[in-house]
Amino acid sequence: MRLSRYFLPVLKETPGEAQVVSHQLMLRAGMIRQTAAGIYAWLPLGLRVLRKIEQIVREEQDNAGAVELLMPTIQSAELWKQSGRYDAYGPEMLRITDRHDREMLFSPTAEELFTTIFANGVKSYRDLPRILYQIQWKFRDEIRPRFGVMRGREFLMKDAYSFDPDLAAARHSYNRMFIAYLRTFARMGLHAIPMRADTGPIGGDLSHEFIVLAPTGESDVFYHSNWKAARDTTVDADDATALQTYVDRLNTDYAATDEKRDQGLEAEAGDALKQSRGIEVGQIFYFGTKYSAAMGLSVQGADGTAIVPHMGSYGIGVSRLMGAIVEASHDKDGIVWPDAVAPYKVALINLRADDASCLAAADAMYDRLTAAGVEVLYDDRDERGGAKFATADLIGVPWQVVIGPKGVGARTVEVKRRGAGTRDEMTVEAAVAKLA
Amino acid sequence: MRLSRYFLPVLKETPGEAQVVSHQLMLRAGMIRQTAAGIYAWLPLGLRVLRKIEQIVREEQDNAGAVELLMPTIQSAELWKQSGRYDAYGPEMLRITDRHDREMLFSPTAEELFTTIFANGVKSYRDLPRILYQIQWKFRDEIRPRFGVMRGREFLMKDAYSFDPDLAAARHSYNRMFIAYLRTFARMGLHAIPMRADTGPIGGDLSHEFIVLAPTGESDVFYHSNWKAARDTTVDADDATALQTYVDRLNTDYAATDEKRDQGLEAEAGDALKQSRGIEVGQIFYFGTKYSAAMGLSVQGADGTAIVPHMGSYGIGVSRLMGAIVEASHDKDGIVWPDAVAPYKVALINLRADDASCLAAADAMYDRLTAAGVEVLYDDRDERGGAKFATADLIGVPWQVVIGPKGVGARTVEVKRRGAGTRDEMTVEAAVAKLA
């Protein structure tokens, strides 16, 4: 993409509305704009990162055997009355009356609808187990939205729902999502710690929150120092026993949110007990037959008797993750995107847009990299080199390729790694080979 | 994907709620379910087709130089009051009051928000021209939603907005979208005719609707018989003059919606004048400075004077397209998907799930096709062959590969083309080569 044809409204000043660094940098880098309290437009650069995060989440859900579908954002209040949550949910639910005076709402989560759709589509135990998921916009009418996309009102969430014949099978589905979540966050360059967590309005008796440690996190968390290291996620998720053993072993190291602290276990951890602030990026729940019973989901067992499936639900805050990644990966000059979620791989900078040989060399480099399948943002604007460097550092693309009058005769370019700050002079061919 | 692990709730009976064939078939094929009046859940098979249609739309927008971003679904009423449309829009706008009693709405289109975001991000004539677009869910509170996803309330729309320094440049942007639309629909196997159209609530003085002819269409359309043939779309869209000549030449053949009929031109067409019903799949508008003036969009010209950009907007009904494609492409047994939008390329049918050699052969075929990058839906269920054939025909996957006891010894399979109904016996290797 040529910057001269793009829409990248970077800001020189830090907007006063932004309190945390991720919000500041995403505004400055022209990734998002607030359009109403807690509601954001995703500008082209921000949308590219959002799609990459979404795609990693999708791939790991698919790898876990989950099947994707898509629910509408606007739902009928009827289903929520059936489960009893319409009254219980409170003012965070955005309630809507349509032109025929029917009560509707903007979905904040979708246990009721998934359970109903599944109930209408299945008949027998052979239709179990299943995990269904969607990646869809949700709305929660937070009283004080803040921290940019980390606590917005309209947000993109992956929500999955598992349906199993009994508790043992449901436990396996829970563990499948547990390991899928560790893999998902690791692929984005995030170290997320699974912590014993309160089940909140979804209910149930087993839950973990996945927490990224960050001083700007909104909640206090407590964990054994062993959790500071990333965990190996090599385990056969199809083998229920091996997976349970793996999950149990991980959970021998204490980790809990503020609501689920355990004094005895904390005493055991002793000096290894650490306290931090944390950002929740996902949460998983097992809640038994709470929604299947309420919504009338039942299938016929092998012996002809009715089975009421055991269920769990599994959320990942897809848009929130972008804020968490920026909190975890930035420096004084701007964002430092992990490769897997970077909006582009290469920022190509022509230092002298007014010099014919530099222009020809930059155009040729753009064509070669693009032909090699590399995602390039080409700063072809008629601007000073300093402004181009500042923009490239701010938007945090992993590699910068700089073309200037010094190297153009010798057919060399400078290749800079954004995070480490290392710079190497190399031939055009070597640069293409390195980046392709 | 193995059908034994999928969620494909096909229906044997045609649901009474569905009046048109596309709605009937999409329900029967387990692609959609209605969750409230005019609101649909997209089941796994339907979502796959939706994503393929969306991706074709995206690629042709990108090819036209448009830049993708994403607006929130919930917008503040303030912007709509500024343009005067908050009162003008009427009861089709879904109006919402949030917990702080602020007036909000579910976006039915986004001229105001795009213009405002663009205005805040640009400064000079060098920031023009631009075409920005999004593919996002919209809501229009239709008084009588009907025809399934063709006239639903919550629907997926591509909406693009062009910003140009003057009328001539705006005309070029309009023409870029004109040719992009012809290419988009052709790639989906649809023949869409651009027709002179009323500008409706968006306003402006130039508009075309792109209409697919179908007896179940909701409006009357009139066109010269020359439009029955598909048009060559070879033209250099970057060359404004060549593109204008191309568009002008196309438009010498009369085509108009009911609201824009011209008696003189119809008399000229004589016996070549045809009348039909039509489904609108896209509409493009040029409306000058209507929204840029209302929303305060202005940039500095080369000579320092202010330029108020000329604008157009360009919609495609992404979810509606699925209905239009099914209307245009089905037979008595079910849907016949055009290759470009088919949910899977191959339906792999094992006729004898209880036979070890058939099972091994089918599993091996599934692995080989999948390894070759072919999208396969493998019917590995313990069902009769007849039921499997009926499902495969109903869901309309372009190719069927059948494995049964007759061929398994000779390592042959039957390959059926769904649309033509042709069947060929061939070796496993030949089938893989044909389909990969």
C-alpha cells in the first residue's frame, strides 16, 4: 500500500482523553477514533491488526474442533426472559424497542441463543460433543467506559459454547479450550496466565480468567513466580487423560484473581507469591446444565433416555487484545507489534521523494517485495525523512527498509528491526531474501 | 470437515414461513435460522458462503483503490441531526436510548460518520481523491421483513464513500465503482444490469441500481434486450477518459427501474424493450457536496483556498447477494452454487460407513484432497447412501466424490458435477488431479 493513497491520520500530540499508553498510542498511530463514549471506529491500520488477531483466534478455535457460525447482534428479549437473565443483567444490557414495540436487545453474550439454535438442530447423543463459536460485535453499556478499546462499550468478542453428554466429557471440552487459549495468546506474543476466577453473571462452578500482567491492568491478581515463564503447550488435546494431567500440572502453581484468593494456598507459596495488576483477555466457564435445562435442550441417548447436555462457554476479547498487546509491547517512540499481528511487515521509506534515482529504487523495491508476498506500507509521500522515520516508529511495523541517496548507487538499502533497533546495510537482493 | 463433527441441521420439509425459493432452500440446507422477525443466525454452511461473497466484494473494492476501515454499528444521533437525516429517516431507523439517556441508533448507512472521520483526518488537496469503505452489519427496521435474507432487518452491507476535489474527479470515482460492481457480480456468477435509479433518501442527482433479473424480484425493471448478454469488463479503470467512454457506451442501452422510466427512450428501444422483475444487489450514488457541506468537510487547495469535496456513496447488499445467487442458481433437488462462492468445493460421500475397505478408502481420499488444499465436506456419518446423496444435492456443493463397494477394489471413485449432473468413473489419482 502506498501511503499517498492510504488513510493514516497520525497525531503529533497525545490526546488528553487517553489515560493509558495503549489508548494514547492507538489514537496517535491513526488506528482508532472515538465516535461516541466507549465506541470506536477502526481506521485502516487498526482494522488490519484487528483482523490478524481475529484470524489467530479463529485458527486456534478451528484447531480445537470448534465450528464457526454467526449470530445476529440484535436479539429478542424473549429468550433472555426464558433463562431469567433479562431482569438479572441490569443496566449494562442495551435494551431496544423496535417499531412494533417488541422488546429487543444488543447481545452482550449469547448462551441463550446458541443453546436454542443447537436444541433445534440436534436429536441424538451422536450429535454430541460439539463446540460452536462466533466472532461477533457485542455491546455492554458500561457506566464509565475507559482505557480505549480495553473497556469499550461496542467490542469484538469470540464466544464459544460446548455441548457434552456428561460432566467428564464437558471437562474435556473445557480443557480443550484451556490449551487453545494458551496457544492463542502465545501466538500473539502475549504471556497470559490462567487464574482461578469468579463465575459472575454467567454462573457455574468452574472458571479461569486468562490474565496478561501489566501495571495499567484494571484488577489485582496473585500468582506463583513459576508463572513468570511461558509454558510449553505441547500436549495431545484429543487425549482426554493426557490433557487433564497437563492442565492439573499447570494448576498446581497458584494463580487467582482478587475474588478467588485462597489464604491457605497463598501461605504455601510463601515468598514465591507475587502480586500484580492484570488485564483479562479471556475467560472460560463450565456451568453444567444451567442453560440447557432453561432453554429446553435435550437429546436422545443410546438407550433411548433423554440427555440434558452439560455446557461451558468461552470468551476472548478480540478487540481488547489489541490494547493488551500495545500495553505489553511499546517503547518511547511508539508501538512495537509482534510479527504475528503487525498491520504490515515492512515500512518502506524513501528518504528523497524528489530524487529520480531514489524514487525509481523505492518503486522497484516496493514492486519486488509486493511480488514476493510481503505486506509493505510504502511511504512515498513528499515529506522529510525525519517525519517518515517518526511515523514508521510510531506505527510499529516490525521492519523498516530505508532507501536514500547514499546507498542508491551501490544498490544497497538499510534494514532496521523496529523492536531491537538494529540496523543493517545490505544489497537490495539480500533485503528481499531476508524479508520474503 | 467431517460431517460427523459439524453442525448441519438440514430440514426434510419446506418451512411454511418461507415464500421464495432462496429462503426455502437456505433454511432446508441448514444455512440460516430466523431468530426474530427479519433477523437471522448464520449457521456454519451459510457463514462460509457469506464470507466468500464478502471476500470477492473486498477484493474488487481493493482493486478499485478503495481503503477498508470499520465503523461501529451503534452511532450517536448527534451526527444525524447535523445532516438533517435524524428526523427525515423515519421509523426504519432503529433508535436506542443508552443508560445515560443519550440518543443513539443502529447504523442503517454511514454517510455522516465517514464524512466526519475523513474530515478530522485530512488537511489538503493532496489527501484527495480517496475512496473509503467498510463491510459491516446494518439495521433497517422494515415494517414487513420478508424473503429471508433478501429483505431482512439486520443485514451485511458493503458501503463505500468517495471524496474528490471536483465534479470531474468524482465522476471518475463513480465510474471506478461502476466497473468494480460489474466485475464483483460477474465473479459470483451473477449477471447484474446497471439501471438508472432514483436517489431516494441519500439524495443527489446521479445513481444506478445493479439489478439481477428474477421472477421473484421485488420491483419492476425495464431494459433493452442487449442487456441479456453479459458485458466484457476489460477497461483500464485508472484512465478516466477510457473508463468514461466505456461507461457511456454501456449506458446507450436503455435500462431503468420503475421510478426512472423514460417514455422517449423506451419508444426508441421499440421491440427490444423488455420488462422483468428484479432484485437490487447494489446501488451507487453521486451527491456532490451534500454531506461534506453539512458535516464541515473542507481541505486546503494548492492555491490556499478551501475545497469542499464532492462525494458519492456505493452500497452492495452482501447478505442479500446470497439470496439472489440461490434465486438464480438452483434446481428441483436444491442449490447449485457457483464455484466462486460455494461453501465447499467437494462433497465426499462414503456409501458404506460400515464397510472397512470403503471407510479406509474414504478416509484416505479425504486426507489426500485436504492435503491438496481442496475444501472438502466429508459425509462420514452412519447413514444410507440415498440420504447422503439428497443432502449433497440440497447443499449444492459443486463436485461430489462417491466411494462405494463397487469401485473400492479397483481404486476408482465416481465424480459428479452437481450443476450439469454429469458422472464420471475415474481412478483416485485422476480425481485428485481433477479437483486439486
